[in-house]
Amino acid sequence: MTNNPQNIIRDSLGKMEARFLAMIGPRLIFSIDDARQVLGHRADDPTRQFLERLQRKGWIQRITRGRFAVIPLSAGEARTPQLHEFLVAMELVTPAAIAYWSALNYHGMTEQLPRTVFIATNHPVRRSVLKALGMTFQVVSLRPARFFGTTKAWIDEHPFWITDREKTVIDGLDLPQYVGGVGEIMKALGLVWKELDEKKLWHYAAGIGNSAAAKRLGFLMETLGLGRPEALRKAVPLAPGFSSLDPTFPRQGTYNRRWGLLINVEVGQ
């Protein structure tokens, strides 16, 4: 038998299976309910068994419970769905926004390409690290009041949600461990400052509910000679006490009383 698309479809699929894939394929990702609708099944019909058979044959793959992706012929022998990791991320938790290091890279604020895809959501999750389609996802659970500053973006004609530039900066200053440390945010500020809305940064720094983020922002702005750090001090309340500039490093260094920070990493312009 020659290995061409026509033979693969004819020899590997029944008529109903081929028709189903032709109808469901444009969706890229589909649910069991979507499958029922396409098949004309009722709730008690064997939709799950139908999908399990397609998965065994290598034509679809389960992403997460009740969600599947079509494996196109163009996937070749690898037999894996050709899906962007951001679209997969949207299927793993709801609501979801691409955030932290992944958003930093997407917005052109770092050259580092993290192997893990970072997702923010507004509720607790049972597992913070998820695996799907050979990819690793880090889910960061935020309190609902801290889940803001998201915007819709597109891959081809498929939407996903991502934190905007300003929220990505503030998130990185709030939880530096998810962006590779404060040094990455410092580089980002120097790289794209002219593209940022300074007042939005202040607003987000006040809204994140962690004074340390505002302290770090002000210190980095002053160190880099960016914007109006003194105006930030007046606009955003700074809690008393000292926070580490970078909590991913040991708590040792020199104290900066102006910003209430323990400077525990080397910084410079």
C-alpha cells in the first residue's frame, strides 16, 4: 500500500469517522458536546467510545478531560496535533491568561524563551504544573482581585487571552520567580519603556495588593533613569518595612530606606 493521504483515510477510517473528522476539523479543539452535535448523538449514545476509537487510531488526541484535538495528515508520522501552546493553555484552566515569562517573551520584552508556558487564573487549582501534548504548563493561581490587565490576542483566527505589557511587568515584580528574577524585568523596562503607559503601571502596582511590587518598580525606574519615580511614590502607598528586591535570592545585602528594599542582587544602568 502506498503511503499517501487518500490511502490513509480510506484504509484507516470508516465512513462515519471520516465524515466526523471532516466536519470537526476546522475547530482544531472540540468537546464531547461538540462531537455529539456533529454526530447527531443523544446523551446516552456511545460518543465517548467513538472518540476513544478515533484516539486509538491516532486521529485525535485528548488534551484534558472532555477536550480533544484533531491530528491532521500534515502531522506525519509524529501523529501529534499541530496546536500553538497558547491555544492549548486556554483549554487547561478557565479563565486563563498567558502571563509571566511567557507574556514577557510574547510582548518582545525578553529574548529568553521559557520551556514552560505560564498561565494565570483567578481561582485555586489542584495541580499547578500540568502536562499536555508533550508540553509543560505552570498555572499561577491569583486572588480574583489580582486577575486583571488581560487582553485578547490571536493566533491565525483563534483567540487567546494574555496579560498586557504593563500587567506583565507588575506581575513579574510581584512574583519574580515566574519571570526568571527581577533582573529580567529590569532588562524589559530598559528595552520597551517608551511603549509602556507609566500611569497604567502605577495603577496596576497599586491594584496588585503587594507593596513590594511598587517598591521594586520605583527603585528600578530610579536606577534606570526612567519616568517619574517620585510621582510614583506619591501615587502608590508604600508599606513600611523592607522587602527583598529579588525574593529568589538570599536575604542579604544593603538596605535602601528610600524604597524600603533590601538590595540583594547587583543592579546597574
